[in-house]
Amino acid sequence: MANITREIPVNVPPGQVWEQVKDLGNTHRLFAGVLTDCKLEEGARVVTFANGMVVRELIVEVSDERRRVAYAAVGGRTTHHNASLQVLPGEAGGSRVVWTTDFLPDSVAPGIAGLVDAGAAALKRNLERRA
């Protein structure tokens, strides 16, 4: 199983970052430039990527205690795909967002890594801009 983990430093306090990350209907704004839309469904969100790809993400957990959102993407190019975003304290009052994704098949790793890297840059940019 392939794994991609990115630690994203954000110059915004963890509490403020968490308020944005846990707002599941706000996902397309946090990842603006990579995502163009997000629609909430019962227990899921449907996100549209800038390249036109649409992915349904089942919401596994939204934990205020751990400041963590976990989800499982269904459909698309993977046979298995789960991921989480966790907001942790960072340096100088900022935050660290740890984004972890596991998926099958391994052969789609380059494409998913590209999306994760673009998403990480967009997340940082949009969180800091909105603070």
C-alpha cells in the first residue's frame, strides 16, 4: 500500500486552522486552485478537482479533541484510499497540518503525490490569506 505524508507549516494559530479544516463544506475554499467545488451529503462530501475529476469522500471522523478529520475516497482511480488531516501546534504560535493518505494500487502514487503537493501548497496559501 502506498503512503504519502506531508507536514505543512502554517503561520496561523492551531485553533484558527482547526475551525477552517473541520468546516467540511469549506473544503473547496481551503484548497482553492486545486478544488473547484464541494457538496455535502449525508456522511460524505463530493469534491470537484480543477481537472474535472469528481471524488466522493466518506467522512470517517471529525474530532475536536484530536483536531483531526479522516475520510475515505471512493471511486476514481484507487481501489482503496483513506486519508486524514490533523492540526498540531507549530513554531512561534503557528500550526503544523499533517496530511496522511494511504491508497492502492501503488501505481497511481505519482498522480496522487502531485495532487497532494498541489493541495498542500493551496492549503497553506489559503489558510494564511484568510487569517
